[in-house]
Amino acid sequence: MTTPEQSIAIEIDGSPVSGVYTRPDAATATIVVAHGAGAGLEHPFMSGFTRAMTGLGFATLRFNFPYREAGRRFPDRPPVAIATWRAVTDAAAARAAAAGSPGEPIWASGKSFGGRMASMAVADGMPAAGLVYLGYPLHPPGSPEKARDEHLPGITVPILFLQGRNDPFAIPNEQLDEVVARIGPTATLQWIENANHSFEVKGAKRPAAEIGGGLAMRVAEFIGAYSPIE
């Protein structure tokens, strides 16, 4: 049985941000999911992905960064985003403990900006069982020389990169291949053929919720190798 989605508030330096938490009875892992720069937790991609993950047996918590909560367009600077990630993963761990699963693996995931901030938080010492990037923004479109990868090789937890072949944040594709190789055997890269940064495929129009949900099985299989769902 899965509990209904719960709207929660998480305190970040005295100000709350919104979250949506769901937990199946038999969950043995939680995946926390952050949004990209241009959309919040309410985006259909986010809800579609987390609901599909819940259906596969994972507790999920998606949340807003403070800038989104305040209605601002420009993303938070890394120190604020990292502090937010720490507070949200602490909240996820507390809810797992309250459900009788202290020490449950907490995975950090995110779309684009949200995933990059998760990686920076883990590189800064935030505990996480692993990382899942739903489209890592390796560099600004058209500027491969401005790679955002300096902190990645120092991360030692398991990492899954899901990336569209046609994602302008990861062209040329070989650049991300090289980054993943530098990280080492803890990192896995799965290319989604013909997909863009939003995982849309030209000529195969699908709702954003379906696109997000369609990634869940790949993620569940990866996490399941480290946090088996009974």
C-alpha cells in the first residue's frame, strides 16, 4: 500500500520550502528529487517521475529550492542550494526513521540544475547513498569549454547519468563520456537516443509526465543494485 502524497514544509534557515512526500509500505530506499532551473516541483516531469518511482517501491520526496518558493526566476547560488539539499535529505531521513526504517538509503537526484546542486552537496560532504542525474548540465549550450565537472571525480558514491544524445548541455557527447571515465567504475552513463535536455524525442510527442515516468525503471534498476527492494 502507498500512502497518499503529502504536502510538507521544510525549514531552510528559518524559511519554509514546499515538498511532496510519498511512501510505500515496503520501501527500503528513498529518492529525493530536485527540479531544474526553470520549473518547480509541480512540473509534470517531476510528478510523473516521482509517482512512477513510488509505484516501483521507492519512497520519494520532491521539493522546491528557495528561489522557486519565493517566485524568483534566477536560481539560488550554490551555498543556498547546498544548504537546501542538506535540509531536505535530513527531512527524508527523519521520515524514514519515523516509519521504522532508520538508516534507510537516501538517494539524491535532480533534473539539470537540481542534479548539479545535488552533486555539489555530496562533494561538499552531504551523506547520500548515491546520485541520479536526470540530464546533467555539463556546460552551457554551445560552450563546451565551460565544463561544470571539476568536483565530479571526487565523488565516490554510485552515480547514474541519464542523458539525451541531443542534449545541448552535453554536446559533444564524447565530453561527458570522458568525464564519466574519469570518475571511474562508480559512475554509469546511459544515453537516451534522439532525446533532448527534456528527454523529448523529435517526432514522438509525449506528455512531460509520461516522459518523466518513462525514466523510472532505469533508475529503479540502478538503485536496486545497491538498495534492493524486497
